[in-house]
Amino acid sequence: MLTAIIMAGGSGERFWPLSTPERPKQLLKIFSDKSMIRETVDRILPIIDSENIFVATNIIQAKEIEKELGYIPKENIIIEPAFKDTAAAIGYASLIIENKFKDKLKVGEKIEVVVLASDHLIKKEDDFRKAILEGAKEAREHGVIVTLGIKPTKPETGYGYIEVKEDNIELNSICKVKRFREKPSLEVAESYLASGKYLWNSGMFIFTTDTIFKNFEVLMEEHTEIFNQIKEELKTGAVGEELSNRVKKYFDNFEKISIDFGIMEYSRNIRVIPVDIDWNDIGSFNAFDDIFSKDENGNVVRGKSIRNLDSKDNIIISDDVEVSVLGVQDLVIVKEKDKLLITKKDRTQDIKKLINLKK
């Protein structure tokens, strides 16, 4: 039985002022007339039934997500009572999925779970779905955790990397993972690209519920103890906000740690499928350079037209005013209602620091 967890708990800080905690990036209509989370769900509907799709989020965004995804059962909107990073979030959602379907399985059937971000862009959707189905088959038949690795096209410093054991990476094959690597310097990223043995870490995972909980038992014993306490609350039949309130006392005890650091870097049964699916994680405004067409001066302009003299390679987004630029280069200028952001492209990763400053 194939199911999905859509991770949708982002705070919207990296795309401020377009996004806010109440309406983060995944709820924005950036690339089409659909929100990014709607695009994510629609992308997997051909292979996963809507009643098998779950969304992990928080109380701030739950109502908007319910409205945006009206075809997803309301009880499938999982409200985390606290942000404890992806190990707790994925384990908690997997518990809920297992509890819902464990008594409905056929003899020998397993629950496969696909974990996806709610705000990634994938253009080659058919190839993506084929990779998901192949990964689910591998996870089901061999009890492994499968991730999708993106074939790198440049020495990117904004992504983590996956090193494979094979000397030659063949697209859409099953490869053994040697190790996960943190975001590198430019020099190191260039060496990764030249070696041909590294893939971008997409953050997409596929596993059975049996496999992920075995990994938690071995590698994250304290998380397992908390999961066992939460199981008792699931027996009450509570869902949504009621369940969130019930499990908060246990959730507070989770160590705040990602699934990458908690399991993926230490588990010995990880596989990766190298894919070319025209993927972008839209991690900052700089991604617009890769996604949108540019004018004759290399500027990406969204919304109102601009008045330009001797300015090039800028990203300019304005909802309601004409922006005039004179002799500037490599800036990001974003106007949204009564908020205005002006930054150099190489500082967009620091937007979070900016908005957290006290006025």
C-alpha cells in the first residue's frame, strides 16, 4: 500500500516578504495558478490515492492547508504540537499512517511511505513518478530506505550531497550509498562534480513503516520510547487538533534533530536512485534565476514592469508598484503590500536573520 507524507511545516522565512508564517512558500502560487503544495499533491495523485496522502504541518497553517487541499481527508492533516525537526515529524506521521491502515492490509502487504517536501519544483513528472514506484518496490522487497539523488548539473554549494559506492552512476538504477555529505564549499563541490560519484540530496525518502521503525529502534532509541507512548493516544481515535493536544506532553521530549542526522547518516541499509527530473528545491529567491526567463539585461522581473537604466542580473518582484533601477547589479528587490526587501543575491540566505531582528 503506497502512501505519502507531504512535509509542510515551513515558517516562510526564506521567502519573506512574499511568505509569512501564516502563508509560507508552499501556499504561494509562484509558478502556476496552483499553490506549490497543490502542485506537489497533484503530482503524485496518478500513483497514490488521495485518502493515502498525509500532510505534516502545524496549527498556524493547518486551516489554510485544509482549504487548499479540500480533496484530502481532513484527518490526514497532521498537526505537530511543536517543531522538533524531521526525525520526530516523519516518525510521528508514519505512526499515524500505520495506525490507520494496519488492520486493512492484505496478507503479506506492507505500507510504503514516500516523504516529499511541499515546495519543490519538479518538471519531469512522469520520470519522477516512475522513480517513486521503483523506489517503493525496492523498499518493499528488500527492507531498505530509498532516497532520490539528483544528478548534479553544476558545483552547487546550497545542497547536501550523496556519495555512492559505484564507480559509474547510471540514471534510474539502484545504487548503494557510501555516505551523506554536508553542504560543501565551492572547491569541494567542484571536486564532487568532477568525480562523478556524487548526487544532490533531494530530501525525498521511501521506506516501509516496518523498516523506518526498525531504524528508529537501533539508531534513535529515545525517539522510539516516545513513539510507544504516542501509540496509546492513537488508540483513542483522536485526530487533528485534538490529537495534537493529546500528544504535546510527549512531543516536548523529542530531541530536535533531522532524519538525516538521526538515521540517514548512520543506517547501513540506504539506497539511492539517481534521477534527472528537472528538480529545484526553490531554497531562496536566487532560484528564480534558474526557473524564469530573463530580459535582455539578465533581469528576472515578476509582477509590475520595471524602469531600467544600466542595471543587470537582478531579481525584481513587485505586486503593485513600478520599480526603477539605476546602475545596480545582482540585487533581489521584493515588494509585497507594505513590505519591501532589498538585498544582494549572495545574502539571500540571511533573510531569516534579518526578519528576526528586533525593530
